[in-house]
Amino acid sequence: MTKPSTLKQSRVFQNLLDWSGSAWFIIAAIGQLGFIVFIIGFYGTRIFFGNIAAWSDKNLIDGYIEGDLAGNLMFAIHVLTAAVMILSGLIQLTPQIRKRAPHLHRISGRIYLVTACFLAVGGLWMTWIRGTHLNIIGAYAITLDAILILVCAYNTVKNAILRDIKTHQRWAMRLFMAANGVWFMRVSIMAWMIIAGGPVGMNQDMSGPANHAMAFGCYLIPLGLYELYRISRQIPSIGFKIATTILMCIAIMFTGLGVFGTINSMWMPYL
């Protein structure tokens, strides 16, 4: 029989673990809202006023290319769809909206699934057909992320149809982590540069060791951390909860640094 003191300790560490998850989400939400503002303020305004050549004001791998009507159109749709996906994802994961506006939750969920799949397929098209990549390892990383997005989306829908809500929610969270790989990449780059004091292990064509690590880590690490967090909430081990909470606190600090650096250095200067 479990002692009352042990149960009390378990609840304390469970609360700390839950707090760490909520704190990370709040910081991530701030960063994602900043990304939406940047997409609308930089790309959206230039598309609206028909000045898409001004995409070149920001250093891009392949943004505006003169004469490439299909590629430019796909790029415009891609970035604007990303803003829709991010916003619908935040709506999906906000508990207050799920409880108080279930209809909005369902609508945003459908939008999120469709846009995430569209962006995954669009990312594959731009990578392999338009050639929007700086090195082959980065292209493989984008491809693996796109495959994971499609797998997660399929399982999210399948379990929703089966009314297996818990499994549906797990796959929806995995989809969120995989679908935000591009956002995680930007945050990771800035956090690493702040910590390392510069672009250590990075270069212009994104082929440095740090670049390759982040190319895959920008979605595999969040996915792995989510699984640890999920398992830790389900098992009674206090030691496991403590270790996971420590990892979550590290993720909070890393994400916070990245969000601060990205907003101040990558996005605000172009608005």
C-alpha cells in the first residue's frame, strides 16, 4: 500500500511537471504569434500590394525568382498557409477554447490537419522540384519531417473517426511537434547562437555540424520530449517525474532564448 507521504510527494512533482508543460506552451505560443505577425507583416503585405520581388529584402534560399510563376505562387501560398496552420494549432491546444468553444475547436482542428498536410506536400515540392535547399542532408531532413507530418495527420484522423479520443489527442500532439519543425528550426538557430556566442558549427550553406543536428533535431527532439512528458505523467515514478521536469525546464529556457532572439533579430528588423 502506498504511503500518504509518497502520494503527496507524487502529487507535488506531478504539479511541477504539469506547470513545466504549461510554461513551455505559453512561451512557444508567444513565439508562434510573433511568427504569424512576421509572416503577415513581411510576406502578406508584399503579396497584397503586388510587390513580391521585395521578398528578396530578406535573405532566403529561394524566395522570389524572376520568371518562376509556379514557384513564386507556391511560395506565397506556402508562407500564408503556414500562418493559418500556426494560428489554428494554437487554438487547438488552448484548453480554455477546447472547453468553452468545442465547435471552434473542431473547425480549427480540421483546418490544422488540412494545412499541415498541404505544407508537408508543398515542402516536398519546393525541396525536390523547385530545388529549394542548400544541401542534400537538409533536404533529407525536410523529407523525413514531411513524412512524419503525414503519418501523424493520418493517425489523428483515424482515431478521431474511431472515437478513441485519448489516442487521437496523442497523435494530434505529435502532429503539432512535427508540423512546427520550421518554427523550431528558427528558434533553435537563435538559441544556439546566443548560448555559443555566435554561429559555432554553422555556415552559410547550412552544412555545418550544428546545422545538420538542428535540421533533424528541430522536430525529433520536440517529439522525443513530448513522449517523455506524456509517459512521465502516466507513471508513478517520482524520479522519472523529476528528471522530465528538469528536461522541461531546460526546454523552457532554450525556447525562451530562441523566441527572444528570433523576434528581435530575425523578424522585427524586417517589419
